[in-house]
Amino acid sequence: MEGRAGVTFRAVLAAFFMSLIVAMPAQAQIVIAHRGASGERPEHTLAAYERAIDQGADYIEPDLVPTKDGVLVARHENEISGTTDVASRAEFADRRTTKLIDGHEITGWFTEDFTLAELRSLRARERMPEMRPANTAFDGLYGVPTLREVLALVKAKEAETGRRIGLYPEIKHPAYFQALGHDVLAALLRELAAAGYDGRDDPVFIQCFEVAPLIRARQLTDLRLVQLVSAQGGPADREGVSYREMLAPSGLAEVADYADGIGPDIRLVLTDDGTPTDLVQRAHALGLAVHPWTLRRENAFLPEDLRSGEDLAGTGDIAGQFARLRDAGIDGVFTDNPADVIAAK
């Protein structure tokens, strides 16, 4: 039988440890620069990535597509008329074509029809000039970077700042490119390994909207993997399967078998009135991190109660939206405006 002094000591000890737990700050959310600081510079340019790093972003996100000669370059899509000056280049007029990609007919110019040398002759431009007219001042100043150039920038900025800078690459349309003879996943893993990234503790997340490449990646690398999920539709390589079904309890458990986290549309984390759904809680119960996309400061991308004025391109309360996401328990967030989110933190 324990004496009164023993009971008192254990109670005091328990109270002490409880005070430590209460005093500990919540896990900090990582800030992922969505295509770089794309709210301030044309997306997927070295300038956008460097600005994000200088602003303190934890990770930068290059979306990756191949050139005709198999070099991975950073573009949100392989169709590049909206992010380069290709449409104004007479020498490439005959490259305009229509393709079926993931079940959708798309007309334009495509990276897989250009060699790297040809692609290097193009100049980047702002994708959303009506939303971000200030960014158009940078049109024509930057080229289309290769993954290798992005990796070199990260290494240089690490040497300059003395801090680790994370990479969050997305492989785009891997099934489509596989059919054309381009193994985007294998090319990415080769480039990362050559740059010294191959372990679970390395600051890298590999993301994809498709399922099979992530399952395959789980067998090939210890780097962390993230299943992207949209509020509509489903993965291009899983006919008849919706993202909503993948987020149901049984579906999410299957995701947890191969992925380390999920990247959901913000609308899957917060309802229209800002109330959290149960997604974060259920994902955490399975050991999955949650990194929603995409937090932007323009009114057009914010809920109505966080908008300022009637101009959709005007700046709303991005800090308020981040606070709601933070309170929902997220582990990180994709944002076009890393400086704003870091200030909100």
C-alpha cells in the first residue's frame, strides 16, 4: 500500500509534466511555396522560387513535365500557351495541336513536342494577368527552368542562408507520359538521388494526383509521398474511382498504406462557413499528414466573409483563412503568398 507522501509526489510530478505539455507550442505548419512565390512573380520561374525562399518558405513546389528529349522542366501543365510566349512565336506555329490528356481534349503547345533547346528559347509570362497585373511587369524576363536548375538554386540558397530548404515536386500526368515513353517518376528519382535526396529524413515530399505512381514509388524510395485529392473528379489512372471515395474511411486507410500524407483541396478541409470537416482528424488517426491547397490572398480565392471590397483581384484576409486552416489541425499549406502566411504564423 502506497503512503500519502508517495501519492502526493506522483500527483505533483504528473502536474509538472502536464504543465510542460500545455506550455509546448503546437506543431508548426510548414509553408509550401506553390509554384514559388507565384503571387508576386510568374509561376515556376527561378525568380519565383528564389523569392519564396528569401521570404522564408519551408518548401518550394516544382510541377514537373518532360521535354521531347526527356528532360524534366518546371511547368504547371505540359500545355504552355498560358505560361510562356510560345503563341507569339511564328517559328512554332505549326506545333499547335489538340491532344487527349486524362480524358480531356486540350489544344495548344506541349512540352513533349519541344526539345530542351527549343524550350529554352521561350520566355515565361504571368498565367493570371487579370488577377495579378503587377506580375506582368516580369513577363519575358525569365526562362523555363529544368529540375536540375531548381535543385542547383536550392543548394545555392542553402549555402547562402545556412538553412535546409525543402522540395515538394509534383509529377504531372505520369500515365499519359508513360504511354509516350517518358517515365517521369524514374527521372525524378534519378535527379533527386544525384542531388543527395534519397532518405525519409530528407526535406522532400513527392506528390501526385494519380495513384499507381505513388504505390510504385513506395517500392523505389524512402522519400515521403503525398496523395493529392481534388474536391471533384478522380485519379486519371483509376477509372470509376472518385477522390471523395478515396477519402471515405476505407479509401483513406488504403491511401495510408502507401502515402505519408494527403494534399486536399481546401474545400475538403473547411466548409463554406469556415467550419472544419473531419478530414484532418481522420487522416491524423491513420498517421497521414495533411497539406491543403491553395491559399491565395486575392478575394476571388477566399470565402466571401474574408473578402475586402468588390474587386475579385483585391487583397482579402488571407491571415484569417490561414487561422481557420491552422485551427482545423493542418500540418502545412500550399500558398502563392508565402510571406503573408509566414507573417500570419
